[in-house]
Amino acid sequence: MNNENTAMEHAKEIILAAEAEANDVYARIENTEHINQERVLNAFQNNNVSARHFTPSYGYGYDDISRDKLDSVFAEVFGAEDALVRPQIVSGTHALFLALSGILKPGETLLSVTGKPYDTLEKAIGIGTNEFGSLLSYGINYKAVELTSEFKIDLASLQSELDSDNTVKVVYIQRSRGYAWRDSINSEQIKDVCRITHAKKNCIVMLDNCYGEFTDSCEPTSYGVDIAAGSLIKNPGGGIAPTGGYICGKHELIEQTANKLTVPGMGREVGSYADSYQPFYQGLFMAPHVTANALKTSVLFARAFEIMGMETLPAFDAQRNDIVQSIRFKDAESLIAFCKTIQAASPIDSNVVPEPWDMPGYSNQVIMAAGSFVQGSSIELSADAPICEPYTAYIQGSLTYSHGRIAATRAIAALLNNA
């Protein structure tokens, strides 16, 4: 017990030292939060949101004022012409696939300029598989441009592909890093892709916005991205939305996507939800603050583990474009032990011991620590990792900074105690 007490006291000292160094970074995050919160508040007020917009609907869902008003609020918040926000969208991957399916036709090409997309999209696109219903199975082509050696978008290769291949219809950007050891894609790179792509007539820029919402003072659909998609159980749901996804962007593209969501000719006019819409509105309202808490938690983990002599990415004082923090461990055992500590520090299922497993959509076994109120909610504190070299944990979320602080303290104490 003495060793455990000593380890905890040392961990608390490390946390205090990390916080002292991170004060300026926290102030920067809070300034972004204030800007985003005002934009969200204005969108609620400009759209005259009232209690009647929380009302559920039934059957076909014709004239669902709650659903339609939520679309309008999201569109304004994201600086887009239109939005499609639905509880029937089951995940971020579903939202992305839905948008791609809606805007791509057979013979056209999807060009990813951030390398191979996140694991769960591979089968949906048809990369290395012949999955029924994939884009490839419907005659849609796929290409990828790898990032440069500095992990930036290769603009010269993008230009070359656009010049040489007239079938390219969608230029695709993954904002977050997935399981890659690199920085996420910043606004300047996204703007450059939009500038080059839009010089080619009828070519669309699409963004995977997962983990990136509200990390900057404006959203990419406000400065050039034609269509973006993400999950409501990540940043924009504020830890309150129980399910769902969103797609926002140009009106024509949203209409095409809505036809794919339901049926051509009915599109967005149908689709009921027999529960209150309140969590979706309230979650969006809370999203800037909750995202700021997640960002500050990531900064704390980064600096505290840097003090421990471990390799982290991004560095604690880096400009962040998503909520994900990476930490590298010396071996699989240390990585697994870390994830178990995060699970034990969770409010839900803290007694559960996570183990690596063959998770659908992933090429390696994955361990996931996520004692969350909403299953799979990445805006709640969680950690996951593929069990392969280099052994890297990906931490994201935390509804409150205090919870993130407690979890970081316990994780460091456990590491010190086992050293």
C-alpha cells in the first residue's frame, strides 16, 4: 500500500506540473470555445428553436417540424447551405458511406488525398475486398494519394490526378488521423485542396469531419468543403445525443444524399423518430464546451506523459484539429495495462476488464476502453489501440475536464507503481 500511495502522490505532482505548463494552451482552447458557443447560440436564436421542436413523430414522419428545424440549425452552425441530421444514421462510417453513395455514380472515381481512409470504411469502399454493396461493387472507382514525407497533403499529386483522370468526381479528405502517427489535417491544407479541386468543373470536396468538429473557430463547410459528415456520438452530440449522424454542405448534394437515405422522390420528407429530439438540440448546444473539455484533457495527457519521458503526438502545445491524443508504449503489455486503467476510471462498467479482440472492420486485434453512457461515444473519455507495433494508445474525449484529470492521474500512478 505504501508503494501505491507514493505512486499516487508522485502522479499528482506530475499532473500539477503539466497543468502549470499548459495554462496558455487551455486559454487558447477556451477562446475557441467562446467563439463556437456564440455561433451555436446565434443559430438557435435565428431559427427560433422552441420547446415544440423537441416533439417526437410517428409513422412516415411527414411534416416533422423537430427534424426539419434541427437540419436548419446544424446548417447554420456549420456554415453550410443545408444539412441532414438523422437518428437513423447509425455511425460516422454510415454517414460517410451514405454521402459517398448519394453523390457518386458508376464510372466515377473517389480520390482520397489523405491516403487510405480509416479502417471501418475499407469494406464500404471496396478496398481489398469484394463486399456486396460496396462502392466498388457498383462500379465506382477508388484511388488514393499518399501524404508527403512530412505528412501533408500532396497538392502536386492531387493536381496531377485531376489533370490526368476526368473520372474523378469526389476528392476526399480525412481530417482526423485514424490509427496513424501524424498530425490531423489543418484548415490551411483543406483550403488548398478546395482551391485546386474547384478549378476543375463539377468536382466535389468531401470531408470526414469525425473528431474535428468545434476544435477550430469555424467549420470547413464554411470555407470551401462541399459536403462533410460525422457522428452525433462524437463532438457535435455533446455527450447527450443517444445516436445518429449528420451530413452538411451544398443543398444539391444534401438532396441527393437524402434520396439515398430513404427513397428517391421522398428523400428527407420522410423518417419519423418516436422519442424526443431534445437530446440532439441540447447536445449540439453543449458541444463547444464538451469539445473544449476533451481538448484540454488531451493536452493534459500529452504533457503529463511527456514528463514521464514517453512519446506523444500531438505535443501538448500543438495546434489541434481533432480531439485525439496518441501515446506510445514500450510493449503490448504496457499498452493493454494502460487501457485497463482508463476503463477502471470510467463511470460506467468500471468493473469490466477490457481485452484485445477481433473487432469488425479492423485488420488487427483492438483493445477498447470505453465506460461510457452512450455505447461507442468517442466524446466521452475512451482509449483504444490496435495490438501491433508500434504500441500506440489513442485517447479521446472526456465530458468534463475533471474526469479526464482523474483518469490521467490514476493512469500515471499505475504506470509508476508497475515500473
